[in-house]
Amino acid sequence: MKSVRLLLMAMAFYLPFNLHAMDHTKPEMLPDEHYKEYWEQHVLFEDGTFVTSQFLVANFPWPVGDDHAIMVSTVVTPDGRRTIIKNGRNPGEWGFDKEKFNLFIHTHRIKEENGLHEVHLGADDKNEVNMRGRTEISPLKHKRFEEDDAFMEAAIYQPYLEGEGNWAILQEDGVSFVKGAGKLQGFATHVKLNAPLEDLIDSWLRVSGLEGETAQPVPLLSAIERPDGGKDIVLTLKGVDGSITEFKDVRLKYKKMIKAEKKSSYPSVIEVTAHGGGRKMTGTIRLTRKIDHFNITDHLNFFERGFAQSRASVSNYRYIADYDLTLASATDKQVIRGKALSEYADVIAPKEKKIRRSPRRR
């Protein structure tokens, strides 16, 4: 059972708008061979602790089968130590409420009630994370992407998320725990697709501004690049009064690309140009402080890696970013500077297996 669970985890990460409105409260449970749907949270605690969690429902090839659910979480403490919490569950060992947003996988749960967004992560080894937050902003939706029979829907369903939480992570000695608690900020994403990830995404940049002590507007950027070169970009700015400005004609230039392992790369500088609310936005976003570089293949055994060779490699580069943006109209100019939580995911398509030809008989 343990091997099967780890295998499910591997397949899930070889995956980490709208002809109709996306339902963020429950999985659609499509019969498609490559159906995957997940809810993913990224938050930063005020002490610098970084937490991601992904609740995924998917159909997998034989011998795993359909309707499986997986939760995987990374917790990175301020000293850079990473802890992974994960579980995979067969049908009947996970479930969801059909009337409201309440999804559980083993001991892990994600739900929303009266606008309060709650996540509980609890593993058999006693590692635990609890997060509670809310947002007053409606989901920010990407355009539904379709190509032949393949499609992908995505939304930041909890933008500008703010709240509080606590965590307890087992130390390396296997006895004592490191604990923390406090305020948190971040965002949560909902994705649904029915094809291999490498057919739908080439890269995905997300930058969520962190509100500081000085009140000023805060940006949120989500930019998907497609394998065919197409781009789908959502950029908004939340004002001090909570109002949202949407920007159009958004243009991004990825500069100072850094080559990393597994033939992936990521930009360390992003130049931004956009228009919204009668103003033009220009400036830069710089990935300045590393939080975590994560690729699930680094955490698989030999058997799992061999099985997953037909899946894409997804490298996630998580940083604290510094943004320096100028908003200009015909009559005034405003400069906004601050820090943001960012992730750049680089999707590398799998290599095609070479067909071995049998020697001809003479």
C-alpha cells in the first residue's frame, strides 16, 4: 500500500476559462483518462515559514485505477528545512460533501464555511498544519484553454488570502517538534484538466503581493505560457480600500534566466507592462530570496522513477520577490514597492522512448 501511495504522488506531480463557471466546492469526477483536479494553497507565515498543500483527485492508468485522491504538502521553516507531508487514498477512503465545500483525504481536510477557508494537514507521524483565512475578493479566472479534445480550467479561487494558523513539524532526531503560529498571507488555486500537463502548460508564474506595515496597493499576477507559445495572464491590483483594478494588454518579459537541474530554468527578473483603470503599469519583479526549489522526482525511489518516465518533470521555484511598479496616468504618477510570495513552475515534457528493434534473422 505504501508503494502505491508514493506512486500516486509521483504521478500527481507529473501533471502541482470559462464556457461555464467553475465550481470550486467539489470535484467534477470526470471519466476522462487523464482527468485531474486539484486545490492548491500557498501561504507565508509572518515568521517566514512557507506552506504549500495540494488536494488532488485524479484518474490513473492501470494498475492504480480511477477516482483516487492525494494530498501532498511542503513545509519550509525559516532555517530552510523542508518537511513533506503526503498521503494517497483509494476510493472509499476519501470523500467530499456534495452540498458544501468540504473535502477530506485520509486525515487531511480542506473546507469553507461562512467565508472562512480552513485547511488541516495531519499525518500519522504527528506532523500537523492548521490554516484559517478569508478573502473578500471574487475568484480570478483564467480563460478556459481548449485544443482538440484537451482542456484546462484554472482560477485563483482564494486571491489575497489572509488569516492565521499554526504548525508542528518533527525534527530530524525523530523526537522533538518545531512549532510555530501566527498570521499568514497567500493564495489558493483550483485547476481542472483532462490531458497530460505538458500538453497544456509550458510554465506558470504566480506572484502574490504581501501587505506590509505601510498601506499601499498590492498586486497579484498569474501568467500561464502554453506549449504553442500562447499566453494567458491575469493581473490585478488591490487598493488600500479593498477595490480591485484589473489590467489588460499585459506584457511580461522574462529576463536573467537561470538554468537549474533537470534541464529546467526560471527567470530572476520579470519586466511588466500593462494598462488598467485609466493608468499604465510599468516596472519589475525580482526573485530575490529563495524559499524552496522543489521537484517531486527528487523524492521517489527507483521503482517510482522508472514508472513515471512517461510523465513530465515539474520544477517549482519558490521565492520572496521584490516588486517596483509605477502607475501613471495623464495627470499623476504613483510608485508602489513591496514584497511578494512567488512561484515559477517549469514543465519539461518527457523524452520519447526509443523503440528497440529486434535483430533480423538470417
